[in-house]
Amino acid sequence: MKKALCIMSGGMDSTLVAYIMRSRGYEITALHFNYGQRTAEKELSAFRAICDELGVISKYEIDLDFFKTIGASALTDHSIEVPTGGIEAGVPITYVPFRNGIFLSIATAIAEKEGCEAIAIGVVEEDSSGYPDCRESFIDAFTKAANLGTKETTNLTIEMPLVRLKKSQIVQKALELNAPLHLTWSCYQSEEEACGICDSCRLRLRGFELAQTKDPIRYRHV
């Protein structure tokens, strides 16, 4: 069976990507990063629960501590407050410098080792919060670099099935594939109840609203 390495945060988008890849006939190898983010424990538990639901046998949990060392992001630097005033234009303070580039570099090494044909990532360009490493053009360029830097027998594609979707379409697709949305976590700052006011919560809640369905997770503010 063909194999796909899915980068999975425990969030709604990457969970849907894993379910899409399974629906395409791939055996899933799951990859999760603990990079010092505020909700690391909650995301890790969500990742593990989703892997159990998917029946994933092979999974990797990679610890990266240098993101906290360099700071510069509200997700990894506790001296910077997570913005709660609404989504603003431009690159937000929750952007973690070149995070997806680093994640994809590590994923490429694991995918080559595992004999995967594809790496799958849940980047969303149109409905994202302005992260430069979520752009389709960046992923396309990285794919070329990954194949230039690996063995001649390695021929990887990087799948980004959500990149052109709106959040409401992501919700609808997740419901179609019976993805366990109740297990996913999107909040940037809280691990007990989702805050409901950070950028990520706002995007998620708006997606469910436009999809005309109720989000199954609990929020402190809605």
C-alpha cells in the first residue's frame, strides 16, 4: 500500500488532511511536533486520540526546543500576549518564524526513511491568518528542494488538499469524512476550554457558523 506522512498538530485542518489521505488509499504515518507552543500538552493529547481513531500504527512525536529560544512569536514566547482583538491584516504576532519550512524539512527526512510517496500538510492559504509559510507557492518551491536534496530513488509529493478552501468548506468536508472534530484543538492560548477569542478560535467558530453546524468543543467565550 502507498504511504503518506501526515503532519498533524491535533487541530481540525491537519486532522482532515489525514482523513483525506486515508480516503485516497494511503497508509498513514503520523508526525507531531512539540515546539514549546502554549497548548503543547493539549495538542499532543489531541494528536494521540486522533491517531487512535484513525488506527495509525506508525507515529512520530518530535520535540523542538529552539523555537522557545528564538522567541518572536506569541505562541512560544510567554512575554508576548496572544492577540484577542480580532483578525488583522498582515503577518500576525502568532506567526512562528519559518515553522512549516522546518517541519517539512524534518518530515522529508522521515518520509524518505519510511518510504513514503507523499507528505501531507494542512496549510490553508485563502482563509489563513496571513502566515507566509502557508502559501501554495512556498510549498511548491519546497517540494522541488526536497526532491533535489534526497536520494534519486526518493520522489516525494507534498499534498496540501485544503490550501484553497475556506474554513466553512473544511468543516463541511470533515463532516463528510466523519473526521473526529470533537477530538481536535485549535485554541492558541488555553488547554482547558478553548478561549473563543484568539485568531484561531475566531476562524474556527466562523467556519462552523457559515457551515451552519455546531462546533462540538467547549468555549469560554462564544
